[in-house]
Amino acid sequence: MENKIKLLNKNFTLMVIGQIISLFGNAILRFALPLYLLEKTGSATLFGLVSACSFIPMILLTPFGGIIADRVNKKYVMVALDFVTALVMIGFTIFIGSTNLVFLIIITLMILYGIQGAYQPSVQASLPFLLDREDLLKGNAIINQVSALANLIGPIIGGLLYGLYGLTQILIASIICFIVAIVIEMIMKIPYIKNETTDSVISIVKDDIKTSIRFIVKEKPVLFRTIIIISLFNLVLTSMIIIGIPVIITTTLNMSSQAYGLTQGVIALGGLFGGVLTGVLVKKLQISNSYIILLFDILALIPIGLTLMFEVQATISYIVITASCFFIMIVSTIFSIQMIAFIQGETPRHLIGKVISICLAIGMCAQPIGQLIYGYLFEALKNNISLIIFGSFLAGVIIVFISKKVFNKLNIEELN
């Protein structure tokens, strides 16, 4: 009972609620804007290019988000970023009828992803201040479940709104979500000790990044090796799912936006299940066996490739692809929670925000490259998409074998 009280304290609960509402707004936008672009242009290459460009600001701003999280009250970082997001969407709504919509979507997505990159380190860095170390894995599981819940509801509602009303209702709903999130975040309290310094902002940024990289590469090289594996996996699997699933469902299978929204919701449901399973399996999960989790992820590509190769009827293919993505998300969530908790547990409190942000940035670096590659491949091989799926599978198998060598070295002596 004592651990339960520590885990479900008032401030942690408020942060969870604020996350649900804020991420709900984000989920709707992430669903609607790229889908609109794909429907208007019909180009997988452009879709991949825009997705890659949108992701770059997140990579660049994530380290700065970590630096800010360690030097500014994390509560006010969340409030400020949600406020800016609301303003961006109000601006988008105003200019939607008078500006080239494709250009407007590209700029808006870049801003939204950049804000998200600066936002997440504050959330992750807050947990060690709100929870005891033994509750970090469960706390991270809850945060991931919150994200999964928002991503579950967001695309389904977004698909319905998009199909019935277009972008307008979606924009209004997202703005309301961000405003409500701001109110909730203002109520919560996160412990904060002000860092007194006379150094310039540039000097602070330079020193903080250097300190974080030195810690990851030299003091905890096991973290660096782990991040490289994550980067490779993002290059091969994550990028393929982000670009491939909407293209396959809306273009190859010629399904509706509601069907794609349902798939996105099911994928998010997989994240929710993954968070629950992590809490259930918390005592059985071993970091040294993480390569097995990655192997299960890769194996789930086989049924997708087979349905496309044999040109199975569209509805059946849709069900198989959706079910496979559901499983992939369950496994990926377990792996992600395990990695974040591992990094948090191995990092001193005063470095948590910076180190997590650097780890996230390094882990995401390969993703835009993968999105560009897959955007081109899905357009060039639109009549042989199964080749892309099986190619991803083979590349993933190679990464799993590499990761086995890395994760098997994570013994107790190394982690201490």
C-alpha cells in the first residue's frame, strides 16, 4: 500500500491528466495533417520528405529541452510549450484559407514536432522528483500508457471528424485540449532548485551538451551502445511503419480515412497493452534479454509482407496489417519503457534532463533518413510493396543479432 501511495501522489496524477489532454490534441493533429497532405498530393515521396523535415526540429530541440528541464522549473516549461502550441494552431486556423495549405502544413508540423522535442524531456526529467527510484519503471509505464491512451482515442476521433467535417473541427478540438492542459499544469507542483550561474546561454548550452555526451560515451558507454541499437531500429522499423502504414492503407488498399484512423487507434491500443504488460512483467524483464523483444517486433513484419505479396483481398489484408501493427506496438512499448527506466536509473538526478534529451536525440537521428528512404521506396516500388516489407525484415534480423552482443554484456557489474 505504501508504494501505491507514493506512485499515485497528487502532483504525479495532475501531470498524468495534463499529459492525457495535451497528447490527445497532439494525436488528432498528427493524424489529420499528414493524411490531408497524402490525400491531396498522392505522393509517397512527398509524404516521406515532409515527415522527415517535420522530425528534424524535434531532434535538434530535444537536447535543448533537456538543458531547459534541468535549469528551469519543469512545470513552467510544460505550460509555456502548450501555450505556444495553442497559439500555433490558432494561427494555422486563421491562415488556412489564405495560404498554400501544403506549405502551411509543413511549417506547422515542423513547429509542432520541435515543441514536442522540447516538451518530453521535462516530463521524463520530472518523474525522479515525483517518484521513488523503485517506482520509476511503473511511473514510466503509466506515462507510456497515457501516451498510448491519447493516441488510441485521438486517431479514432480524428478519423471520424476528418471524414465528416474535414480539418476545421479537428483544429478547434486540439486548441481546446491545449488550453485545458495549461490550466491543469498550472495547478501541479514539481520540486525545483534554482541553479545560480553567471555564464552566458551559449556557454551553458555548450557545457551541458558536452557534459551529457561525456557521461554517455565515457562514463556510461553501455548507454551509448544501447542508443546506437535504438537508432538502427528506428531507421529500419519505426520509419517503415510511419511512412508505410498510411500509404498501404489509403493508397494500396484504397481504404477510407476512418479505416486508417481505426488502425492508428488500434496501434495506440497496443501501446496501452504494452504499458500494462510492462507493469505486470516488471520483475521478469531483464535488460540483457532485450534483443528478444526486438526479435518479436521484426517477426511481426512477416504476415504483413505475405498478405501484400499474395495480393490478399483488401479487407483481410487490412485486418492482418492492423493486427500485426498492434503486436509491434505492444512489444515496442515494452522495450521503450525498459530503456527509459534504465537510463533514468543510471543517471544522476542533476543530469537526468540533459542525458535523456541527448539519448532521445541520438536515437531519433536515423529516423528522418529512414523516412526519406521509405518515402522514395513506397513510390518507386508501389506495385511490389512486399519487397520493402521483407527487406525491412532482413535488415531488422541483422540488427537483432548485433543487439544480442550488446545487451548480453549488460551484467550487474557493468551497470554498477
